[in-house]
Amino acid sequence: LTAKDWSDYWIHEGINTFGDALEVLEFAGEDEYLKTFQRNALHFDNKFPVVQGKDLDEEAAYIPDIYGKGAFFMHSLRFIIGDEIFFPALKEFATSPAYTYDNLVNTEDVENFFSKKYGSSLKPVFDLWIRSIDKLQVHVKRTMDGYLVNFDNLDMELPLQIVTDKGKQTIKINKKGTLVKSTTLPVIDPDMYYLTKIIIE
């Protein structure tokens, strides 16, 4: 993969770093793979977006987060899309002549490619985690019937892992919210598939 602009260098650096985590997944298993991202996320600077826009020089573009946060974004994308779609798509993207060798690739190309495979636009996800320094803001509000869980800053439905009194489950959450019934306070994203900010009310 060859990026089209300095601001798109996260594509090959982030995906290559994600490839290192896939080696952990293959040889050490899912738990160690998850721990890799849980540890790495503690070291993100998150001072500048991974994609800062055009007209950058090399020094401005080569921030540490294009490696670690770029890889974490691919980890999140895997969870959102699901393995059955994600892994064949990733292989196609990394090997297709349309995206390799003499064909330069930008972030929009990545977004459009994975959106097509997913069957729905992933632009809100790219905008949140790649084009900004925001985290997914998850709001948990206690009600008479349980807990209303919603996204404050993402207008898109995503799977969210939640631990309730019934154990760990994955639930579809959006901006409108989903009622989660539990006698205990839900634990949000315990395996850390996303970079989150959690608000409990």
C-alpha cells in the first residue's frame, strides 16, 4: 500500500502495525490479541487527528498515533464489521492491484472500500476516530426499567459489548439509545474494542 498524501500515511503504517497484532492473534490467541490493544491504547497521545488534512509536511504527518491508533482503528473496524466480512476484505484491500503498487491510496479510498464491503457508510466511524481526537461518548442513564445506553456523539448504530447481571453480551446501540435490563450497573466495552468516554448518570 502506498499513501497518496502525507496525511494518509496511517494507512500503511497503521495497517502494518495491525498486522503485528494479527500475528499475536494467530499464535497466542484472542485474549492476548485483546490485551495488546488494551495496553497500547494507554500510550496514545491523541493530541492531533490521525488524518490532519492536506498540505502537511513529513514531520507534521509522522506522529506516533498513525501507528498505534491507526492499528487500533482497524481493531475497532474488525469488531464493527465482523470477521466474516473484515478479514476477506482486508486481504483484498492489501493485495488488489487497484490499491497497491503504482496506485496511490487515500483515507477516502479506505473508507469507501470497507463501506462497500459492510453494506453501509462507515463515514461517521472514520470521522470520529481517524479525522478527530474525539472518543466514542457512551451515556448510561438509570431508569425505572433498567439502563438506557446511547451514543452522544455518533449518529450510527454500532455493536457494543456490555456486561450485565446476565453476563457479557453484544448489543446494537445508537444515538437514540437501547434499554438494557440489569440489576447491576452495566460495564461498557470491557474488552476495549473502542476508544470510549463513558458518562454514567
